[in-house]
Amino acid sequence: MEPNSASSLLFLFLISLSTPVLSDHISGNISGKPHLSAPSPALAPLPATHPLPKTPPSSSPSSSPLPKTPPPSSPSSSPLPKTPPSSSSPLPKTPSSSSSPLDPKQLIALESLDIPLSKDPCSQTSPQNLTLCNGEKPFRHLISLKLINCSDDFQISQTAIKALSTLQSLSFMNCPIDLIKLPPDLASNLRSFVCVNSMKKLTGVWLSKMGNLTELTVKDVTVNASGASIILAKMKEIKVVSISGTNLTGILPRKWHPNVTEIDLSGNRIKGPIPASMVHLGDLKLLNLSSNRLSGSIPISIGDMIMLRNLSLALNSLSGPIPESMAEIPSLVHLDLSNNQFNGSVPHFLTEMKSLKYLNLENNNFQGPIPFNSSFIKKLVVFKVGGNSNLCYNHSIVSSKLKLGIAQCDSSGLPITPPESASEAPSSSQNDDTSDDDSDVTDHTTHHHHGPNTIVLVVVIGLCSIIFLIIFCVLLSKWCS
């Protein structure tokens, strides 16, 4: 009986130990709570051991380089290892797609021109862009070259200029070098040529050799040519012509390329009339013929130049009225007819040109009242009509506060008083100077009048003294006798 009693006691003891766990397990199932939240230390390790082996498979691709990263952060950290490859991929492509080196012959030519070659001449980032290259292989070639502020001993060898025959744009700025001989290949390849205050003994024949130019700029350098036609006759593709300050003589060309858009021949000694054929340049946007010796009148059909935006004919000897056809130029912004001999009345259609911002009619022979009101004048950026002795303004439509340099009109449309000088009208400082001069003149006049008055006073006093002395002597003699 002792073994049975001992075994029964052991059985009862085990049941008593397991009863709290079973009761808690049963109560948890009844309440609907998962058994993972049971506080029993015997059951807690069991659920914790199940997710651990499941987590590595899901996060293994991204967590392999970072084994200590918690599983929840593994999805968000997956892009990090992908970013470096995507951002670093263009870096190896840059060298592979980089352009080929510059032609060795042209490198030697640039060295002879003292152009710095510390960097790739074809990848300069300076604002001047001294050199530009194409993308040919196996060697790149120069297509643009600018030479700026050359030294006094600067020279271009014939070997160097031949090596640069691939140039399409060549510019000299402040480079007073001797005239170079253009190789035929370079002359035919050039599309743009700029010469500003550069080159000695420049001739029209030399310029005419660049027959394929589309842009020609020559400024502040003497050009030995008997007319612009010698320079431009062979340029069949020219669009921009700027030959200013070159003492160019002769007359204006009668034939122009129909696609030319800009003509600037200012600051020369060109004489004669403006050819009527120029009005057929329908694409012309700028025409500057100022500071020449032109005569005659403006072509009547100038209104055919419907694309014109800037017209400057100042400082010539042109005469006649302003053509009515000019009203047909809708985009005209700048009109300068100053310092000529234009006459007649100022046309009213100028007030209807909505794009007009600059109007200079000073120092001509215009007459009658101006057709402008105050609102139109204030709309303009520049408005000058002074120096026209027979021109006047109507005070009922133009405020007298506007210093126009012309007189007010009377009822007949004639100036009432002599016109005020245009140079004195807008400048208050000059008015101050004038008042100072007037005061000086007044002081001088006053001093001049004070001189004679003083002399007369002295003479009067002297005469009175003599008369008094005579009377005194007469009275004294009588008294003594």
C-alpha cells in the first residue's frame, strides 16, 4: 500500500502545480485573449521563438549588409543601398562620352597666340568664350575664336592662321595688329567676322573675300574703300551689316541682300541720297545712317519696310517733309531725325504709332504747332523738338510745365516769343548758372553806374567849395575896409 500511496501523493502534487496554469489558460480562451499575452514564464519563450526564424527570410535581401538593423526598419532602409548605384552611374559615362581632344595642329596654333591651355580649350567656362569647338572625331576643331586686348607685339603667323581654317566665327577686339593674309579655306568658312578697334590698314577688298558671311561688324577702325558696295557686293548671305566709325566714303549701295535684317553705317563720310531700292528690304529691323553726309529726302515709300523698329538718320543734310507712308510701320520704336534740314509740319500720324518710345526731331526746320498732347509726350522715353525756330505748342493741350525748347503758339499757330534754347530748357542747373551770370552782369552794370555818380559828386563839392571861398574873401575884404 505504501508504493500506491506514494505514487498517488506524487500525482496529486503534480496536479496541484499545474492547476494555476490550466486555469489561466482556460480563462484566457474564454475571454478571447491570445495565449501569447499570458504572463507565465514557461509559455512566453515559445511564441518568441517562432517569429525569429521567420523574420530573416523577409528582410534578408536588404538587411544582409546591416545585420543589426531591426526587422521593422528593413523595408525603409532598402532604397539606401540602391541610391549609390543610380547616382554614380553617370560618372563613369562622362569620361566615356567625353569629346575627343583638339586637333594637335590647332593646339600649337593657340599656343603661338598666347591663349592659356591649362584647361581644355574646348570646355572653357569664361564669360568671354574665347574658343568654341565642334564634336568631330577623332579630333575636335575650333569653330569660334576671340582675340581681345592684344599686346603691342602680338602677331599671327601664317602657319597659325592656316591651322585655324575650320573657324566659322573670328573676332578681334582691341588688337591693333598688322593685316593678315586670309587662307581661302578660312575665308570661305567664316560666317561671322568682328573687328573693333583692331587691325591696321584694313581694306574693303580684304573684307570682301569673306563671301559667305552672315554677320559683319567693323567699328572704330579706318577702312580704305571707296564705298560699301566694294565690301558687300560678293556677300550673298549677309544679314547683319555694321560698319561704323570707319571713315567709309562713297554712296550707299543700291543692291542689298533681300534677307538683311540690320544695317548700321553710322559715323562715316557717305554722301548722296538714300536709294529708293532700300525700301524693298522687308525684313529690315534696324537702319542707322546717322553721322554721314547724306542729302535729299526720305524715300516716299519707306512705309514698305514694315518690320522696321529703329530708324536713325540724324546728323546729315536731309531735307523735305516726313513721308506719310511712315504711318504704315506699326512696330517702329526709335525715330531719330535730328540735326537735319527737314521742314514742313510735324505729322499727326506720329501720335498713332503705339510702339514709338524714342522721338527726336530737334534742330530742323519744322514749323507750326506740334500735334502732341501731354499724355503722348509723357508716354515717350525720349522726346526732343527744340531747335526748330518756327515750331510751337498749343498751351491748351500741352502743359507749359513741360520744357520742350519751343515757344507757345498764338491764335494763328505762330510762335509768340522766341523759342527757348533746347539745351537750357531741361536743365535746372543751367538755369542756375544763367541766373548767376545775370547777377554778375547786374553787379557789373551797377558798379559801372556808380563810377560816374561819384565823379559828379566830387566836382559839385569842389565847385561849391570854390564859390564859398570867393564869397568869404569878398565879405572879408569889405569888413577890413
